[in-house]
Amino acid sequence: MKITTAMIKDLRKQSGAGIMDCRSALVGTKGNIEKALTILKAKGLLKAQEKAERTTGQGLVEAYIHTAGRIGALVELNCETDFVARTDEFKELAHSLAMQVTALAPKYVSEEDVPEDEEITPEEACLLLQPYIKDPTRVVKDIIIETIAKVGENIRVRRFSRYELGS
């Protein structure tokens, strides 16, 4: 099957991967976009794992205040360089995470942060394991990994704080 530019553009739009990665995935799957998308997601996961130990000294603090002004959140999201911290993808991720914290009120960033004696449901209490509010079929950790694959740097949620009027 001939791999067209339109196919590459479509796959790139869906995956956020580079042009050559999209082309080679399509060639490897003989033009099957669904299989190519699966391959690219697996590559993105591998890239994210490779970058996981890198230092994240830059980033931003994002605030989100819900409509009535009764609930809000601050999220510190870190990356490796200030260049990535200024990208639209990174800013969008930070905003989405602040909305997530406001909506679902997690107590911890990840399972590693949960005290040993506390009995909780990790999928409810840990931000990274919660269903993503914009797509409940995925978890927050997957969204972060996807962004890592797009921007090419390690990204880490350092901390967050949620505020609710009267509590």
C-alpha cells in the first residue's frame, strides 16, 4: 500500500509523533492507521520511561478557579527546560491537571506518596491514577506520558493544593 502525505498528517495529528516516526509506523503496518497509532503509543511510553530519571528543574504553577469561585487548585508542573514550559502543550497539560485536581480532589500525586498505614483506593486518592476528566477511558498518567512523547522532555507533577470555600 502506498503511504500518502495525508495518511502521515492524520497519524501525526492523532499521535503527536514526528513525521518520520509516523511514516515508518505506517510503512511497518502497511498503512493501517490503528496499528501504527498503537506502535507510536508504545514508542512514546518507552521514550517517557527513558526520560523518567532526568531532572525537572523548570516548569510553571497553574491555577484554576471553578466557575462560581468556590473551588480552586494550584498545580506545580515541572519539566527540564524553560523552553518546554512555555509551549502550548505544556501549558494545556498544566491547566488540565489543575482542573482535574479541582474536580476530583485527589489527596496524593502518586502511590509512592501514600503513607503505609493509610488505607485508600489509589485510583481515587492518587492524581496520576485517576480517570482523566476529559477522557475517562484513560488515566492522568497516560496523558502526561503522551505529552512527554510530544515535547521530548521529562514532565513531573511536583505538588498540588486544592481549596474549597468553607472547608
